[in-house]
Amino acid sequence: MITTVTTTTTTTVTTVSAVSLALIAILTLMSLLISKEIVSSSNSERAQRFSRALNVAILPLLIIFLATAVTQVLKVIG
């Protein structure tokens, strides 16, 4: 009985943690993409450098977003 409860609790906590981390990553990605769009509209050299620097943070978050989306689609399909 204790093993079943412990396993179920661990699985639930892990699932909730993964979902909340994915949500945080997606919201961060959205805010960075919005910031990049706003900054890239400026013609100053400093703004253009900042826009390029945002790519460093956007790329890994984009990969996480794609992995999350593929995982969710695969859950629905199979």
C-alpha cells in the first residue's frame, strides 16, 4: 500500500513539475520574442546588438517548445 501511494505521488509531482516548467519556458519564450520584435524595429546599433543577443536565449527555449509540442501531439495520437 505504501509503495503504491509513494509511486503515485512521485509520478503526480513529477508530471506537475514538468508541465509547470514547460509553461514557464513557453511564457519566457513569448516575452523574449516580443522584446526582440520591439527592439528590432529600432535603427540604433545598440538595439540591433541587443536583438542579436536575444537569439542566445530564444534558440534553446524554441527547442524546448518544439519538444513539448511534439510530445503533446504524440500523446494525443498514441
